[in-house]
Amino acid sequence: MLSTEGVLESGEQPCIQLEPLKSTHLPGKATPTGGSPKVTANGVHDIEDRILRITGYYGYNPGYSSHRREDGSESRPETPASDISIESRSYQTCANTALKVLGGLLMVLCVSSSWVGTTQVVKLTFQSFSCPFFISWFSSNWNILFFPIYYSGHVFTTGEKQTPIQKFRECSKLFGEDGMTLKLFVKRTAPFSILWTLTNYLYLLALRKLTATDVSALYCCHKAFVFLLSWIVLKDRFMGVRIVAAIMAITGIVMMAYADGFHGDSFVGVALAVGSASTSALYKVLFKMFLGSANLGEVAHFISTMGFFNLIFISCVPLILYFTRVEHLGSLSSLPWGYLFGLAGLWLVFNILVHVGVVLTYPILISIGTLLSVPGNAAVDVLKHEVIFSVVRLAATCIICLGFLLLLLPEEWDSVTLRFLANIADKKSEENGEELTESSGQTRSRSRANGTVSIPLA
């Protein structure tokens, strides 16, 4: 080793004495005991690093001498366990995504089936019992069961020991910090309950005039109305593709009304279906404006509260319609209770699936489930009721469904599409470059094998 200690202090000329290289401490070997190594300001063992640099020791990095291993300041390589943990996390993420997608597809089938079943049972009920408001009121009363069903599922999945009253009070914070009072109950619930009743009542009235396929297709226009109201009232982001989708929805409505010449039951049925879609859109926009983003428990609480409001305050309307002979109910024994219970149960299942599905899976899948009710109802109408659709009605239905799909595009769809196309173009250019490089290499190798040399022209 280079030894200069004690020489400079005596004032003599320093002499350099080289010891055999076997005493050099290479990286990975322990530092000899007996005397601490001299370390420079930057933490490098100066003399040892010089020797390693001169000898060109393989794998040497400046500042990485043996004493650093003693200090424990070197960077240890990753262990195989960390790689395994990363792989396990990625595998778990992929598995969760696959399960969420599969659950969403199953939810799509359930949503579309329940909505198709609801619409077809209404058509069957009208054959013997044509009282749409009573059917709407009777089905809306079943919303009271929403919160008890939610509470049962919540306790079963989480195992919490909260009583139903405690959970109800916790979810009632949707109405304010003080919970639900009588004033807030009427103020917040009344407008939404009225819009809910109008949506269902107008939908049932439209089913008396049109086929189930036409009504379900026209109801899908509520997505376009939601966008227009959100853009005007909530100042949501303007999107050109959604304006195009809204124009397509309006075009489909006009074509549907034109199918029978703007007169008769067809035009009235189209107006009723569009009114149902409009009130549904207004309900959703007002819910977003006043109540914001609520969790599943708060939504279940709110819908059950609307069921109570419907039972207490709107029960007078069926009585008024009965005594004014607008709707003739008949005796209780003559009512088609089987159809009524089946209809109310399917309607409740549809509402539960829609609100639960938004939490459990992707919301876009729930919207697709609603859209699939159109071909589902069309299949039932053709196979069971032998309905023949005109070309104009088919074109109107396709235009409305296409506009509905355009409304499902995310807000950043344009930038995402441009990035995707740019990545594809970059990959193609890289592949072409690699092919050109390989072909030029093969050309040079063949030239050398033939003894010829290619001289580039100036």
C-alpha cells in the first residue's frame, strides 16, 4: 500500500514504497483490522481507489471500495422475494379487474332482463287491468323495502353490529348534519317523489299506445336530455360528440312520430314516452345538484324515504281517480294481484340492480344494460306478439341507440384516441426501421460474401 503517514511530519522528502498487491482489499472483501482507513471528504478510500483504478480491476466503480461494505452504505440488490411480491400484486390486480368485468357483464344481463320483464308484464297487465296510475303508485310503494334489503346485505357482508335505527340515522346525514326532520323530509323528498311518479306514470301511459320496443327505445333518449340539462344547469363540459348524439336522439324521436303520419295514438304515445324520458332526466340532474354524490346507504335511505312519501301523500290521487271514474279499479278480489306483485317486484329489482351495480362495477355497463332492453323487447314483440316493424321505426330505433352509445364516451375520449393512434404509428415506424436495418445488414453480408464492396455515391 502507499504509505505516507509519519514522513511528512518529520520534514523529510516523502518516499513511496509499493507493497505486494496481495494486501490490496478488493470490493467484497473485509477491511483488515488494525487502524481505521483514511477517508476523504467525499467518503472514498483514496489510496485503495487509486490502486484499483490503475490495475483496472474488473467491475470496479469509483467510490465503491471495501470499507463502504463495512459501513453498510452500499446499495443491496433486490431480493427475489420483492420480485415475487410485485408479480403477486400485479396478478391480484388483474384478477380483481377480471372479476369486476365478469360481474359487470352478469349485472348487464340482470338489468336488461329485469327491465324487459317489467315492460312486458305491464303489457300483460293492461290486457285485464288498465289503471296506469294505480299500477305506478302500487309499484312505488315497494321502494320502502330498499333500505331494509340494503341493511340486510350490509350486515351480511361486513358483520357490523349496528341496529337498523342507528344505520338509518347514519345514512340520514344526506339531508344535513342534523339528520332528517319533518321539514327536510317534505322539502327534499316531495319534488323527487313527484318526478319519480310522473316518470313511471307517463311510461305506463305510453305503453298503452305503443309497442314495448318503441317505448323502451324512446326512453333511452333520457341520456341525451341529461347531458343537455347538465350542460345548461350544472355547467358541465361541452362535448361536440354528445351534441351530435343529442341531435341523433331528437332525429329518432321525429322519425318515430312520423312513422304513422303525426296523428293518432302513435303521436300521443311518442309524446308520452318523451315526457317520461324528460322527467327522468330532470330527476337525475336535480339529484346531482342538491344531493351530490351519495353512497349506496344514503341512496337506499333516500329511495325508501320516497316510498314513504308516496304511501302517505300520494295515496289520495288513486282515490280521486277512482271516485271520478277516471280509473275503474273494481273489487279487490277482481284485481290481477299476480301481475301486480310480479310487476312491483321486477321494478324494485331493477332499481336495486341499477344503484348497486354502479357501486360494484363500471357505471357504463349499467347503461349498456338499459340499452339492451331495446333488442330484448324487440325479440319478445316479434316472437310472442308477432309485431311487424316498419322501416322508419327500425331506422329511428337504430339512430336513437347509436346516439345513446355516443353519449357513453368518456370526456377524454378524443385525447385518448389520438394518443392510441400516435402509439400505433410509432410502433409501425419502429417496425419499418427494424426491417430496413435487417435488410441492409443482409445486403452487406451478401456483398462481403461475393467479394464486392458498395461505394456510396456523393
